[in-house]
Amino acid sequence: MLINYPKGLRLPLLSSYGLSQNSNLLRTQMASGSARVRQRFHSVPTVMAASWKLNKDQASILEGFVTHGISNAVNWFVMPVLTPQGLIEHDARFIKSPLESCAFNGGFWTYNANIEIKKRQVISEELMVNLLLTPLTAETFAVSVTNSMNKYLEN
């Protein structure tokens, strides 16, 4: 079981927030001039650039969490991550510890880190199929294909 990101600790700042999925494509240029493209893996990690601007109490929580909670940024933890679907909990770990870039400025402690997200959550395949078939649903599409096949077989 993974440890949870501390509830009393603010999430990374949105102004410097970014998600970047590692490439999952293998592209081979063919002699004909076209390219063959295929998927390399079923799941690839996503890297999240994160920064925090914290008061002294929040900074103490972050430093304690990194040092003691996740063994100096080595272990995985569960963290809410902002995605287009909203805040969703993901398994994450630090690529670069926030303690490597701690600075004090104007009464706040700032930290920067890179976080690896094991598997970024996206909408389900079922929902995507339904969106692609709109105004039909997968069920109405299947019924219409069955009806078409029956009419074809009758002729």
C-alpha cells in the first residue's frame, strides 16, 4: 500500500504546472517514403513539472513528507493530479526531489520538482466510443449494424 500525499499540504502551483507523456511511438521510415508507426508499450509514464510556494509550516510538512514519508523521495506515493477530468489520484514518485531546489524569498519557501506519474488516467474507452458514435450509442450502433446485416441477408 502506498502512502498518501499529505492532506494539509497544498498541491503544486497551477501557473507552473505541466504534464508531459513520454513518447510511445516507434516510427520506421519505409523505402516507399511512407512510415510505419506502431505502439511500443501499453502504458508509459507521464512527467509532471511541479513547483510549490509554501509558508514555513507547509514547507516543514513537505520536507518531512519527502524525507520520512517517502524515504528521501525514493518511494511511490498517491497524489491528486489535475487532469482535464479534474483532480484524480495517481501513483507518483519524484524524479527530482523538491529538496534539491529549495529557496526562501519574500517570506515563502519555494520548491521545484519533476514527478513521474505511473499511469495517467484518461476517459474510458467505452465513453470515448460513445462520444465518437454520438448521436448513436454503442448499443444503437450494434442494433443498426444487425438490422443492416439482416436486410442484406434477406435480399
